[in-house]
Amino acid sequence: MKTVLSIGNFDGVHIGHQKLLSKVKELAKERNLKSVVITYDNHPAQTLNNNSCPYILLPPEHKRTKILALGIDEVQLLHFDEKLAKTSAEDFLREYMVSKFNPAIIVLGYDSHFGYQRRGDYNFLLKQSKNFGFEVEYVEPVLYNNRIVSSSLIREMLISGNLYMANRLLGYPYTLYGTVGKGSGIGKELGYPTINLQLEDLCQLIPYKGVYFSIARSRSLVFYGLTNIGISPTLKHKDKAEIETYLLDIQRDFNGYSFAISLLHYLREERMFPDKDALKRAIEQDVTFAKKLVDNKIICEFQ
């Protein structure tokens, strides 16, 4: 069966990606074709930069799930290794795109590239289209303040603490994925036990330190909460940021559970308190404020 095909890293599956994927879906529906996306189960920069750990917005399986949820029929995850990095654009087109998916149309965005030295782009495909019998469609980027909406721009926003705009450019709340591990128990001592998230993918970007109003999901369970991202300077003096979430009015052991923690609002910066009592009072104020948000349904348009 012929397909409408697109290829890219699609990290974050943000509103720019969503525009492109909507075009893929629309063309597939018009022509009664199958919609297919080729992407990667690792960030290409990891291989190109000697196995460094680039900040990613979405772990690969969640990226795949999100693309499928947008109505794409099939997502092919390739592993970007040294062999793939050295594959010429011609060979990549022939072996990974044409022979496997028989595209009638290939849809590209402004930064869509493939093959050695990123030579596979819109102009390359236009030249190859007659040889292989496909059409090429180009989708214009989405702009924000005269800047192209990109994964890099959203990373900048998350690192600098601009969650509000990051969520709008993503089109959904930024979400951290992981498993609950054993914590220090300090939250429990203060009367506010937390779940301590160990990231599923150690390359996932941890945003700006501070306290966030959040929503936590595990299986069919959904809870509102307060997520502290930071080093807990008052009591722990850690040198590495931790992700701890107090689930509002929930006293239960979730050790070993997988959780998705979506950050809805940035409340305040992490700070050093003079003592444990001052810290506890600050947490009480945060909890009171969070409950008001829930009670008054002033939560977030993204859930």
C-alpha cells in the first residue's frame, strides 16, 4: 500500500510538529493512503557528539505514543547509530523510505533532514521525486515572536523557568516520566510525604528549579500535587536536582509505580529556609494555594 510519509526527530511533538503531522494525516485521508512517520529511538546528537546525553523533551516510546494519538497510522523508530549516520541521503531514501513504505507523498518541515551530512532535504527530494514517483510537500514552520517554534526554543524556556510559554508551544504540559524510588523520608517527617521520581530516560530535560503545581498519573490513577525540583538546600544539601511530588491529601506507598508528572504552573523558586519549621510553613502555604487552584478550577487549560 502506498503511503504519505514524513521523517524527523520530532522531539517534544510540539505545535510545529503537530502542524506537519496534521498535514500528513490530511493528505493520507484525501488520497485513501496510510500515514507513516519515521523517527528515532535516540537523539541523533547522542551519536554525532560521541555518546553525549542531549536534553530531550520526550522519551522515545512516549514520543511514539503521542504521534500515534494524533492520528498517524504507523510510527517507525530507527536507532541512530554510526552506521545510520554515515548512510548517504540516496541510500537512506532508497532503503529506509522508498523500499519499506512506498511513499506517494513525502511531507517535510523546515528542518527535516536525513542521510550523511543532512543532505536529504526538500530540494534533494524534489530532484529524486521523478526517479521514485513520489510528490513532495513542504509545511511552513509555526512562529512565536518571530522565532521558529522548535524543540531548542522550548528547551530554552524550560531551563529559564518560562513554563507558561513552554507548555503553549508544546501544546500540552511538559511531563516528566519515571518510576518512584525510595526517598530520604524528610517529606514524611514534615507531614508531606512525597513520591521521588527516578527518570525513565536520564537524558530527559529537568526544568528550572522550584515548586510546580502538577498533575500525576499512574495507570488509571490521577492526582493533583506539588512538585519540587531541586537540591532541597534547607535539609538535604544535595548537589543533584531531585524530582519530588507531594500528592494532595494522599497517604499511600507508591514505591515502584511508574508515574507521569505533568507540570501545570510554576509557583516559586526553591530557596533556603532558616530551619525546618520555616520550611514546613512554606509548604503549608504552597499546599493551601494548590488546593485553591483545584477547588476554584483555576488549574490549566492543558491537562
